[in-house]
Amino acid sequence: MERYLETIDSDDTQSEGGSKRKDRNMDNEEDDIFRKSKKFSRTPTKNQEKRNEETKIDQLLIMMSHLTDDIKEIKRNQKESKEAIEKLVIENRALRKENAELKQENIEIKEELREITNHMEVMEKHRRINNVVMNGLRIDTYEQAGLKETTNNFIKQHLGVEVKIRNAHKLGEKTCLIELENQEEKRKIMEKKYKLKEIRGLKVYINEDATIREREIQKTIRNIAQEERNKGNEVKFGVKKIWVNNNEWKWNDKEGKMIKTTSKN
């Protein structure tokens, strides 16, 4: 019995010891598991952080790459814009140069045209230098002989001078062009034409055989004179000039207008 109890005690003791050892072993295993789990729980966090950092770096690199591409694109656009501007500047300079050349050419053409016009005007005046135009006298014939005889008789009767007429041409119902032999014959008529005002019941005028340009100038001067008369001013006529209230205005061929010159006291 005692042996049995001892055996039981021994078994109990062994059982208790085994239990304790088992408990210690379990505790040790739990500690190992905890440590392992702790180790496992920390490791993924560091890896995640590392991955996050790497992701951020990758994103930053991508952004920098995009930014670099954008900068390259901007620089390329700037270069293209600069080249386009430089091209426009060059074209503008060329156009300005061409425009300046055209202006100069236009000036030269105008000057040449003016010289040609003046030359033609001189030639035309020279051709008409011995001519006068009679207005207001009705002549029924177009024949040279009849025109010469009629105009010659009229001049002799009303102006009191005899002249040598080369040709006479009827320009209208009451207009006749008279070609005289020379300037002396013409001077005789022009000096005595004031007597035409003395003819009663007939208004006849004798004037220079003016060129087209001269007639335009005379028309302009007459219009100016009429305007001044309408204002109540006193107007007197001269050759390419007028006097308005004793102030002389003379036609300037270069400027193409009347210019005030002197005053009479």
C-alpha cells in the first residue's frame, strides 16, 4: 500500500513535474510565437514604408520626367516662335526696303512725268504762240478764204489795225482761231483789243490761244475772282493774276495755286 502510495506520489510528482515542464515548454513556445509574430508584424511595416518611399520617388521621377518634357516643349516652342519672329522681322525689313524703293521710284516717275508734261506744254505754247481766239462774232462760212477775209475786216474796222493772217479756223458757231504771221502781228491785236468794249450791241472777245493747262488755270482764276466779288471785294484781272482790294494774287505753277505777293497802296 505504502509502495502504491509512493508510486502514486511518485507519479503525481512526476506528473506535477511533467506538468510544470509542459507549462514551461508551452510558455516558451508562446514566447517564441510572440517573438516571431512580433518579428513578422514589424517586417511588413518597414517593407511597406520602403515601398511607399520607392513609390513616391518613382512618382517624383515621373513628374520630373514630365516636367522635363514640358520644358523641352516650351523651349522648342520658344525657338520656333523666335525663328518665326526673326523671319517676320526679315520680311518686314525687306518690305520696308521695297516700299522705300517704290516710293523713290514713284517720286522719280512723277518728276519725269512732270518734266514731260512741262515739255509738252512748252511745245504746245510755242505752236500757239502767234494765235488768238475770237469769241462772239458769228461767221457763216467754214472756208479759209471767207474766214480770213471776215476776221481781217472786223479787226481793221473795230481795232483800227491791219494784220497779216496766215490761217483762220472756225471752232464753233461764234468762235474762230486766227493764226497770225508772227508775234508782232499778234501784238498789234492784243494792244488794241480793249476797243472791243466800245462796240455797241455786240460782245466780242479776243484772247490768247491758250493751252489746255492754261485754260484750266484761267478757269480757276475766274472762279476765285467770282467768289471774291460775291463777298463784295473789288477784283481786277491780270495775266495769271488778280488784284483783290489792291492785294495782288499770282498763280504759282509749281504749287498749282494762287499766292499773295504784294500790296498796292
